[in-house]
Amino acid sequence: MDDKPNPGTLSESSEPLFSFGVIADIQYADLEDGYNFHGSRRRYYRHSLLHLRGAIEHWNEESSAPCCVLQLGDIIDGYNAQYKASEKSLELVMSTFQTLKAPVHHTWGNHEFYNFSRDYLTNSKLNTKFLEDHIVHHPETMPSEDYYAYHFVPFPKFRFILLDAYDLSVLGVDQSSPKYQQCLQMLREHNPNTELNSPQGLSEPQFVQFNGGFSQEQLNWLNEVLTFSDTNQEKVVIVTLHYCRDDEVWKGVGPVKAGFPLQKGRHEGPSSCWAIPGCQ
């Protein structure tokens, strides 16, 4: 990469071009405090809504308002399904988001799929594909309806790409479907444990039931968008639930071209790329 200073590069004293908010793992439930699956981290189910309200208040009071907020998944906790409170809890969180002055882009995590099917989410307020950018004369940059992913432009020469980290997953899909059977087979080939959520003894601990991966179809689409961004000298931000390093998603889904191996960090090439993962 050329080390010469770029006239368009911001210095530390420059004013920011734009700002955006990020929030992840709200995991709201109307429950007393508890612990995560491994019992290693305390969960403040009710209190999470106070944190959300505080974040929204902060964003609304910013002198330079954020252009958008990225909600990185696990918006309500999986326990809601057990108590048949999924829709009620989601509505409460979404009504809280309505007080935000900026648009919200939602990604989906495993807790969304503990509560809802993929078909339900596709027709819910958590589907924000209506905010996507349409690149004229480049139909290859339009995502398929088979996965939940899209891209948008918050500021000229900056493109954000939301990925579907559960495109390949046994969560949220009909157990009689070919895709479920394909994903279950992939999971069992890499995880012999009776409890498929357990990584015990695995050389590839990402192969657990609460995890997921990207299909080759989605990666091919991502290649097209990244290629367009490289050609047009755009900065790119990847938005998804997981860290997108090759060793932390389900393998068997093929590489990504455009000089970008889907990892947390910067793509040293014609344009730059950052990854914004949620907190699995």
C-alpha cells in the first residue's frame, strides 16, 4: 500500500465526516438476574433496557447526531421463548428504539432464532433491508432473498455491509427442510458431542449449535459488493454478529476474494475495510 499521504485522509485534528452508534446483546427479558450458558457471566435481563434507554438518550443529545445505529443482534434473550414472552419483549424493546432520532439497522443472532423462526424475522420490524442501497446497473450487488444481508451508504464513499451470520445454521429453520439437514450434517461431522452446544474436546470449537456460518452464495454476493467498492475507492465496514475470522465461523463455505479474508481489522488494499462484530 502506498505510504504517501492521501490528500483526502483525515488528520487527528480534522472534524469527523460522520458518526454512527453501535449496540449489541441487549438480551432483554422480564426476569431476575441470571447467568449465561456457561455460568461464567452474569446477565442483567431487566436492567438491559435501562442501558438501551441511556444509549438512546446519549445519541439523541449528541451535537453531531449519528447518521444511524447498528444493532448487532441478540436483542432479546432466549429465555423469552421458554416463558412465551418473545413477542411482548420484542415489542417493548422496539418501542424503546422508536425514541431514537436516527435509523436503526438490525442484524440477527442466535437469540433471535431461539425466539422466532427465520420466516417470522423476515416479516418483522427486525428486517431493515428496506434501508439498503441499490447500485444502478449493478444487479450482481443485490442480495438474494435466501439470506438476510444488505449494504447501504451512510456517507459518500463509505459502504456498510450487513451479513447474515446464521445463513448456515440449524436455528430458526424448519427441521424437515433440506437446509436444516445440510447444516445438521455439517455440524455432526465436526462435533460428535451429544450436546451440540458443547465445544468440549473439539479442535474446531466454532462447530456448536448456537453458532452459524455463511453460505457460498452469500460470500459470492459479498465478493461482488467488495469488488464494486474497490473499483470505486469506497471504504467498507462489515457488520455482523460474530467476529468474521476464518477460524470462528463454520468452515466449508469457501474463501472471499477482493483481497479481503473476512477478519477483524483493516484491509490493506485500494480501499480499507473494517469489521464490526457483536459480542457472542
